[in-house]
Amino acid sequence: MQRFFILTVCFLAAAVVGRAQDPYIISGKIYDSSAHALLASASVRIKGTSIGTVSAEDGSFHLKTNRKPPLTLVVTSVGYKAQEFEVTQNEGVSISLNTRTVLVDQVVVTASRVSESILRSPVTIEKLDVQSIRASPAPTFYDALTNVKGVQMTTLSLGYQVPNTRGFAGTTNSRFLQMVDGIDNISPGIGAPVANAVGPTELDIESVELIPGAASAIYGLNAINGIANLKTKSPFQYEGLSVYWKEGVNHVNDPDHGAALYSEYAIRWARALTPKWAFKINAAHSQGIDWIANNRHDQYFDVGNKTNAPVAAANPGADLINRYGDEYNSDLKTLTLAGKKYDVSRTGYLEKDLTDYAVGNSKVDASLHYKPNSTTELSYTYRTGWVTNNYQRGNRVRLDGEHIQQHAIDIKSRDFSLKGYYTSENTGNNSFNFRPLGENIDMAFKKSPQWWNDYTTGFNNAYNTSGLATYHDVNSSLAAARTFADAGRFQPGTKAFDSVRNKIIHTNNWDTVGAQMLLKSAFAHVEGQYDWSRLIPFVQILTGANYRNYIVTPDGNNYVNPGAWSDPKRSTDKFHYYTWGAFVQATKQLFDEKLKIVASVRMDKTQYFDPKWNPRIAVVYSPTVQHNFRASFQNGYRFPTLFEGFAYVNNGGVRRLGGVPIISRHLNAFENSYINSSVTAFKNAVNADINTGGLTQSAAIQKEAGVLVQSTYDYIQPEHINSFEAGYKGILFDNKLFVDVDYYFSSYDHFIGQLDITQPKTGTINGVDAAAATQVYNGSVTKYKMWTNSKSRVTNQGLEIGFKYNFYKKFVLTGNASYAAIVSSESTDAFSPAFNTPSWITNLSIGNREILPNTGFTVGWHWQSRFYWNSPLSAGEVPAYGSMDAQVNYHIPGLFSTLKLGATDLLNTRYYQYLGGPTIGAFYYFSVVFDTNPRK
């Protein structure tokens, strides 16, 4: 019903906007004034309206309007100065664009929610336009974000990248807002977009606007680390049939997989039926073999009992990063072997043995556009997509056939806009979590108590039998014990293994028998804004409001209905979670428009939390058109995602709980538990006392009980940020050099993260409690991963510099460097916020859009420094890496086609962008774009 309500409201609003007149057609041609050549892809718009078009390959344009001349045309093209032309006739219009090179003269909307020059934006904003995307060596426009100033890209899967800016990156970046034409394309249950799974195709993208840093003062939601707005092509301006085909190859000289083909196809058809009606349809499909995650570093050796084994290779409690079922916090037990204590883990399975790594994405979108008059446009868009890839939340997850749908209605007018949309997701029946899959395959072979008994028997047989090579040799006896306990284990590649794997991934119970991931969630969203400029001419006032309602279908594993604690029959009933907000923004130009002041304030209210206020003040000073200085201050909040607030997952003996009190208060998990890091330290100390100190187990527990640290954490609250930014944008050296510099300083508190705690099965912890400590050592406990807030207040700062230099004819040198660092952390706690960001990220490229007739090229270099990564899956150093990208393209005007040959990581250096993620190597590709772009 909510979908129909939103659609009805939007259509009723469109019905009052006015009545169109008969169409009028203005036609002509656009020329490059210096070369006396016809100019394609120039934007032509009637000033003061949204009516526009784009010139065809022969420079011609046809503009449909309800106005008769005289009127003013605004003509822009990348690399040319924007110009206005008075038109007094309807045919034979001839326009010559000034050839003076203008590196940046773009219009952006995302920074302030209204159109403005990118040079005078009150905050840092980056823009990728069509020409930049075409010239990028990246195989897709989304990949091209890697080279944007200030962007850190985290690659989870082939075709699944997570962008972030200004620190505190993660594999599910719920601090970064991603929109398509101003519409949030988050996956509700996951809590973040699944990259571009249901976004624009390569043929329909017009530009990408990206704001690094906090923007929640006007966007609310969770936009505290940045925003990306993917803007698509209008069917009124970009008509015709377009076809895209790309073939690529990856896994070249990859020790984990042979060379594999990648294919991608897309088609776009758009038509302006009349000056009032237009439509477009897009479809795309891609498929290939994913990058492989096969990191075999033993992370338990880093934090575990070093008396367990002298070297990691001999550690019987090994927990390899990309092996599942050997986790030290759930699949490990302390055994007495040869009179000493050893931590021993189950064997587990490598990730590459649990999946075939096939990935793919199929998506379709269709939209219908209606212009009731020259200043208003109504559109309905439907998007649907199916995606198969590998994703990471707390653990690595296989999304196999996840289906996302979105219905959206958008009304844009001179003074107001109104959006209503409904997004739903369904992970399907074949998605699964790697960790419980590995654990439960082992459990299907042999339950853990029996396995550890067999391990002990195998060790004793090997260690105590004279004449054997293992006699009184601990290391070889440990290896023999594992072989004995694993005898008959399911082996990858066998029918028995495939059969039990298939059963487990289709069972929705992660505790002991299943690994299936079922998410069925949705949200309905409506928002509107009004520009009061025509009513209040001396200052620009913008107001807006939004409402969102999440609808969750509990599956009994990821989510349960919060009302189930009072009525168990409600555990699988749908439940709702709402949020709403409103803002007002004022903009004033002073001193002949040299000074622009922008002030805004926003209030957001989310269910279960108090209202939060977000102010922002920004100033832009432009002594000349070429020089623009800016400064801003704002605060922002991030409210918990669905999963952070309401998760109820039993994952291999570890209960992962949302932090909203209604989910977890009845368990007393926060109030009666120990911090897991102290549990590990306590058990290591007890083992050391027994192995080397000669103490009995009871005496060692009594001695070390004070090592345990009781939890003092509380239920989840919104994250908070205060952020200051200053910057400069300028055009120098006779418009040949563009420079963009920004500095930021931010203070964060109440970071949302996961806390590992251990709760004794019985009793209440009372100070240094030997009885509770005994339960902990013997494993009579319940383990939790709780969503809560860090106690640390963290400040960070950064400096970002970018430039574009047109140094010779059409040769352009582009580069940027971003520095980011933690300034201070007031305290350390059980999970200090993970910065997860390189100190330095740099990009440098050189290119020429036409080095030869119809031929262009780009060569680029990306380098980032080493950094420390910390996540629920793994923690450790991510090495520095550098990679070279290149492309050459050739345009065939007579065939309306462009050929492109390119490569990323051209030298195949092989690297990974986060610990536990896939290793990325060279990707070589060839693409063809056929674009008729006909004009009437």
C-alpha cells in the first residue's frame, strides 16, 4: 500500500503543474570556431528551463520547445567555454564555440541540492563527466572512481567495489551515501549499496558527482563519510539506439586460477515521442570469474599462546584468514596433551574450496518522462537487477542471485522537487555465509566433542608408541593427531562433499546445520524540497523533508521480530523501522557576488533514538572568476543500519546481536560478560602457568582471574562527527592549469562497531570472580558479537591536492594526492575505531583525446601506502601497491562506433586492498560502443 500511496501523491502533484502549448522546433549546427569543424556532444539548453538536447556527430541539433523565438540558448561542451546565444529564428541556427581551453566549467547539484558552478561549490566536490569516463582506462565508470581525488576503493569482488573518503573505511560502508539521480540505491538488509548492481549502465551514465566527507546537514541519512550521485542521461537530450560490448580476461599468471574470460553487454534505447513525452530502456549483463581470496596467514598465532607452537606453521590452533571452520573464537578448544595445554582448532575449509567464484550481474531499467510545461518534468523509473558475487560483512558471504528492485517517481520543477520510491531486496535461496558453511561441513562429518576426543587419542598413539617417527616428538604428533581425527573427512571435489555442501547452503540455521543467507527487506521513501527564491528574492531559501519506513521480513536467523520476547509467535512477523528528517538552507551572495554564504540546519529522528540536529555553515570567496576560496563547518550523525540495530544471528556458536535495547536487553549480554580480548589473554596466561609454571589448573585460574575484564559497554547510539574544511579551486596560466586543494579536520565519537564478549552460562559476575573464570576457561559460556559504540574520541585530518594541466595542444596531465592520518585518540578500548586508510593515495595520468584523427589515449598510475586493517574477519598490515592502467580508443564516425583497448594493473603486480579480500591482478579488455544518437 505504501508504494501505491507514494505513486498517487506524486502523480497528483504533477497534475497541477500546468498545461503545455504546441511544440516548436529549433534546429541548427555547432562549430569549433578555431578548427572550423562541426562539434559533436555539445549540450544545448534553453536558458531558464530544463529543455535541452545534445548535438549529433555532424554537429546538428534539434530542440523541441513550447516557446517561440526570440530566446536564449546556453551551449556548453567539455573543453570549451560555456556561452549564451540569442536566437531569433527557428532554423539554420549557426553557433561557434570559443576554443579557449577551459579545464573546469561544470555545473553540479549534489553539494547544495541546487545547480551551481563547481568552482563556487561551498564544499569539496569532484565530478566525472562523460568525456572523463570515456577517457578513463578503467573498465567501467564505477571503477573510474578509484582515480578520483580523495577516494579509497575497497574491492570485495569483481564488479563489487566500495568507495570511501576521509578515513574509517570498511567492506560495508554505511557511512557513504550512494544515489542514482538523487535516489538512494542502498540494499536495505545489507545496509549499503551492492556497488552498481542496479545502477546505470555504461551507456546511460552522464556524470558522477562525489562529495568527500560529511554531508548529513542537508542529506541526513548516513552521509558522514561522503556522497556519490550517479546522474543518468535524459531521453529528451540523448535519443537513439546504443549498444555496448566488452570482452576481457583476468587471472593471467594467477597461481590460484587459470586465465578466465569476462563478458559484458548493454543496450540503451531512448526516444522523445513528442516535446512532452519521452522514454528510455536500458539492459545489461556481465559475467566472469571473480578475484580469489586465498590469504593463508595464521591470525591466531599473532594473538594466541606462543607456547602453543614455536612457529605458525606448526600451530595446532591455526586460524587462517580465508579458511573457515577454524576460528579461534568458536572452533577451538584447549586440550591436555603430553602433560601440557595446547589450543587446537578444527581443520576448516579454504574459501576457494567452498565456491566456484562465478560472478554475474543482469539488470534492466525503464523510465517514462513527461513534461507538462517547459519548467517541469515528471518521471517514473523502474530498476531491477540480479547479482552474483562475493561480499563481506562480518564474514565473507556469497550472494548468489540476489534480486533488488526499485520503483521511483520524481517530479522536478523550477521551484520544487518531489521524490517517492520503494526498494526491495531478496537474497534468494542460494546465497550463503562462508564461515558457517565451513564449520558445518566439518560438523556434518564429525561433531566437535568427538573430533577433539579423536585428536587426543591420535596424539597419544603417535607420541607414546615407541618405534614410530613421532615418538616423543610433539610437532609430528600434533600433525598425526589431525590426520587421525580427520580420517574420512569430506574432501573438496568429491560427490560426498558436494552433496553435504548443497544441503547446508540451503538450510537456514547457521548454528549447527546450515549456512543459507536469507534477507527479505524493503523500504519506502518520500522526500521533497522547495526553493523560495522567487518569493524571497534577496536570499535563496531551500527547505526540504523526508520520511523512510523499513519493512523487514524476519527469517529467524538474520532477524527476528522484536516483539517475539513477549510473544514468541510473532518471531517471523514483519516489523517496521522508521526515520524522518527536515532541513532549511539559506544562501546569500554579497559584494557583487564575490562572497557566498551558505547556512543550513537539519533535524533527523529515527525510531528508538532521540532527535539529532545537524548544522552547517559554509563560505565561498571569489575575488575573480578564476580564484575561489572556501571554508565550512558542520556536524553530522549516522544512525544504525537495520543489521546493526536488529541483527539476531547465530553464527557458528557466536550470537551476533543488534544494539537496539529491544533486541538484546533481555539477555544481559552487556551487563554480565567479559571482553573477548581479555578472555584470550586469560586463557593464554593460565596455559602458560600450567605448561611452564607447574601450577595446577585450579591454581592457575585463581591466579589469573584478574586478567578478565568485565564489559562496561552499553546499547547502541548514533555516531557523531564534527568536521571543518577549507579549500581552494582555481584556474591558472591562461586557463591551462586547474588546481583544487582542500584540508579537513574531523572529530568523531560514538563509533558504531562490533564488540566480542563472553558470558558465563550461569551466575552473575562479581568483581574478580574465580567461579566465573572457571566457566570461561572450561568453555561453559555464551559468545556474542554485539553492535555498540566505541568509547574513543578520535580526531583525524587530511590534505588533498588535485590538478589538471593542459600543457601542449590537447595533451592533459592529471594528478592528485591525498594524505590522511589519525591526529589523536583520547582513549583506547576493546574496539578502537578502525581507520583502515592509507596515509597516502596518489594518482597520475597523461592523455590526449585526439592524438591522431579520431584516436585518443590515457596512461595512468595509482599508488597507495601500506596501512593497518582491522575488521571482524581479520586484522593486520595491508601492503603498499602501485598499478599502471592504460587505454587507447578509436572513433569511427561513419559507423557511429568507438573501439577501446585497455588494461588495469597492466604490469600484473597483484595486490589486495583489505585483509581477507581477494587478490587483484591484471584485467585486459576490448570494448565496442555503437551509438546512433539520431536527431529529428
